[in-house]
Amino acid sequence: MSEHGTESAGEHVSQPGTALRLEQGQVEGAGNSEGQVGIPDRFSNPGLPPHVSRSADLDEVAAHRAERQVATLFGISMVATLTFLVAYFAIDQRTYQFIPGIGQASLSNIVLGVSLGVSLLCIGLGAVHWAKTLMPDTEVTEDRHPQRSSDEARHETVETLEAGGRASQLGRRPMIKYMLGGALGLFALPLVVQLAGSLGPLPKADLATTFWRRGMRLMRDPEMTPIKASDVTLGSVFHVLPEGIDKSHDVLEEKAKAAVILVSLPPAVIRVPRERDWGHDGIVAYSKICTHVGCPVGLYEHRTHHLLCPCHQSTFDVANDCEVIFGPAHRPLPQLKITVDAKGYLVADAPFLQPVGPSYWER
Amino acid sequence: MNALGSHRRHPAAIVILLLLGLVATGGLYSLLAPRPAQAAVAAADDVTAGHQLFLANCATCHGISGQGGKIGPSLVGVGAAAVDFQVGTGRMPAAGPALPQVPRGKQVMFTNQEIANMAAYVATLGAGPAIPDSRYTQGDGNIARGNELFKVNCAMCHNFAGSGGALTRGKYAPNLRNATGKHIYEAMVTGSQSMPVFNDQNLSPTDKNDIISYLHDLDKNKNPGGLSLGNLGPVSEGMFVWIVGLGLMIGAAVWLGSKAA
């Protein structure tokens, strides 16, 4: 037992109804009427703070003023509603008007929005102001009555249920009981199957393959015109999609995997021999889908030959096989092997040999 | 003493004196400040005139015959378009080798004729992109198609409305507001600093005109809502909502809960 306090040492036994001061030491409860020791089961009720009257309660003039304020707010709301109704028909939707602080804005937009907003707002403001100033604000306590039903009601309920059970003969007829259980239980299955079954088709190999096939021409996005190798001059960047992707079954899903960025570097700058082999005369093609979370990596800085992803700033060095030099990506961008066909157009020589984009469980 | 003298110890006296001093200094500077080097144009030939301007203003960094050096890159093969763009937007002559990139200058230092002369001279150093035909820089093309092309090729660096964006290590793609059609075309065709090259086989002259049309339409700034907040998307709009919107809501909540007078 620790001893605190300066004036009173030792423990104190609390009496029900008296409050203890903090420095009076450890509390030992007086216990309940049976003599069990513990914290007292009732603390003294400090009561409510003294009631502060509002000016509208005491002064008739203030009450009138509050009434006028509420009426004004409702009146503003009415004016605003009428403004809305007039403006809806009167203002041409193509009118642009200079409004100080905002600039050139569509007048119809502004007037309709402001008037409707003010009309609704002032209804609310008026109601709240009325409640705050004029409606009663005395504190009210509502006793909570015990929720337990009477013993008689409980007994009757149990008896009714038991009688119903006996009357249904369920106890005497086990076959009904089992078949009922089976029918109801089995009926849950169509619901579950529909929920689970409508989650969509299984991805199978979708994450590991793209639309690219050997021999597909590289097409400019969005024009979908083929690219000649001679068009790609030093320092150029082309945004590329495979030929025929706009006719595919799931265009957006395919485009989200097959987007490619075509970059032209001086061959001498490329440090990885495989990158040079898979390109054509310094023109290299890489997947545009970031290996971090999948944003398109389109920001090519041609002096430093760094490729930047705008979402989380993963930076890839195109001269070094798109190795990650900064940022949260962990894997370099996959390269697409390209070559030229007989007419001089750039074509893919092989599909992507590794999955593109972010990691997934099986990768 | 006179009326002015009797106010000499007024607290505003020091402010007025400072203002007078600033005005005097500024006026003297504008009268006596040195002007940029203007080569005396003796020859009538554009290329020769351009050569002399080049020697006076560009050779220190770019070399006597434009071969480049430690400070400035080689200008062989950049073409007249590059000169017209860089000098015409004030980027060149640069005050010095600026890292991370040379900013757009505060003013253009040369007249249009001088820029044309310098461009003609640099074009002779090596074959490169020429100043574009004015037919394709008018901005009278298809705005919707220009938007589509801009979205795919330009928006990742320059923002969906050309408001500019950040690149790595302090480099940036500048804001495209109020850029002339000719400079937009030239920037695409020459690939200035970090910007890649969009030659006429990648984006045809008509495509470039469409992109110019889109950018010029944005300059008219017909936003139905008025303030575009810089077209920066969730950044500026979020700031507005968090500061103004949330502030108003907190104020409303405080008012709702407070007792009336």
C-alpha cells in the first residue's frame, strides 16, 4: 500500500454519496449491501451545469429580432428559388460572362448553381437559427426503463413456441425434418454459385501474354499507320500498338498490355549487345507498361536516354536495356524484338518473351 | 520652415525617400545599362549577316564554326528551325551553361530579321529541319484530332492541358500557354533539350497543325466553370477543396454546435 497525500495518510474507505479528492490516497470501496468489498456501485451524480439563458428567452425585443432574422433567411431562399426559375429559361447556355474573382465563366452555370445552392442553404440556415434562438433549449433527461420483459411474458412466449413445435409434428416425423433441411440447405447453392460464378472469367495465361505476334507491324498510336524504319530519325519517339489490336475482342485490355514505346538511339550508346541485336540500327522497342504498378512509361528524355514513369517516378535507362536506375520498380522493362520487313516497315520479330507490367503471384 | 520641412520627421518620410531612391536608380539603369551585342551589319547577304551575329553572340559557347565545345553543344545539323525556336523564345543566348536545363528567357534579344539571318547561317552548317511553312502553323486544323494526338504524344510530359510537368533531376517540360504556332512546330521538329524529336514522318505537318489548333483553343480558356486553377488536375483542385471547402464545413459544424447568444 503506497501512502500519498500530505494531510491524510493511509487508505480511505469511501462512503456512498461522497466524492474523494485525488490526493486522498488509494480508494477502497465500501462495497455493496451484502458486504462485498470493491468500488461502490453508485457514484454521486454531479448534476447538470447551471442553465444559461439566451437573450431571446429573456428579452422580447431580442426574440422579435431573432424572428425577423429567421424570416429574412427564408425570404432569401424564396428569392433565390425564383431567380433559379427565371434564369433557367432566360439565360442562353452559350453566354460567357466575366465574373470578378473567377474570370470568364458560363453565366448559366454560375447563376443556376449559386441560386439553387443559396435557396437550399437558406432553408437550412433559417431552420437552424430558429432552433437555436427560439425553440426551447432546456436540458431534458429521459429515463431509460429496464428492457427485460416481465417473467410472465417470457414464460408465455416459451410455452407458445413449444406448443407450435408440437403442433407441427416435426418432432414425430423425422423424414420431414431431414428433407426440409436438405431442401433449404441446397437452395443456398444457386445463390452462392451465381455470386462466385459472376466474378468474371479466369485469367488463364492472360497476364503472361500480350497481343504481339511474330510478323505484326508496329503501328502509330492513335493513327494506326505503319512505321517505316527510315521514318525513325535519331532522337525520335514513337508510341506504338500492334497491327490489328483495334479489331480485337477486348480492345482496352489488350491495349493495356501491348503498348510499346519505340526509341531511336545512336547504336554506339547502347551498352548491352542483346539490346542492339533485338533492335534495328539503334531503333529499340520496349514495353510501355511500367513494371511497378502498370502506368504507361512515356516520358523519354532523349539527351540522357532516361525513360521516366510519371506515376511513381521509376526511371529506366534505355541505353542499358531499360535497367531501373531510380524509383520503386524492381524489374527492367521487357524488350520487343523488332526487324524490318521486305517493304521497309518495322515489324515484331517475336512476341514479348517475358510477361509485361507489374508483378503478380505466379511471376 | 516650409510645409515640407515641417513634415521631415513624419514616419512616412523614410518610405517616400526610399521610393524616390529606387525610382532614381532604376531610371539611371535603364538609361545607362549596356545593350546586347549588335554586330554591325556591313554585308547585304543574310547568311553573312547571320555569321557575324553568330560570331558576336553564339561563338563563345558553341564554337567559332558551330562545332560545339564543353559549354555548348554542336550546332551542325540542327537546322534553321532550331535557331528560330531557341532564339525566338528567348532561350538563347543563354546566360551560361544552366543545370538542370536552360530556362525560357525573359525577353527575346534579337529582332525578327536578325533571327532569320542567324537561322540562315546555321542552316548552312549542316542539313537540318527548316523553318516550317506558315500554312501548317496557323492553328486552323482539327481541334479534336489535335487533342487525341496531344494526349498520346505530349500530355505525359506537358500535362493534359499543356500546363507543363516535371521530369527527372530538376528538368521540366514547360507550360505551353500562349506559344506561337511556329514555335510549337519547331519545338516538335527539333527536339529541344529533353524533348524527343517528332519529325514530319512521325507527326505529319497536318497533325502538327492540329496540335497547334488544340493548344490555341486552350489559350482561349473557355472554361464553363471560370477558374481552371492552372489545369493541374487534382493538385490545385484538391488544395482548393481542402482549404476552402473543408474550412467552410468545419466553420459550419462549429456554428451548428454553438449555443445562441
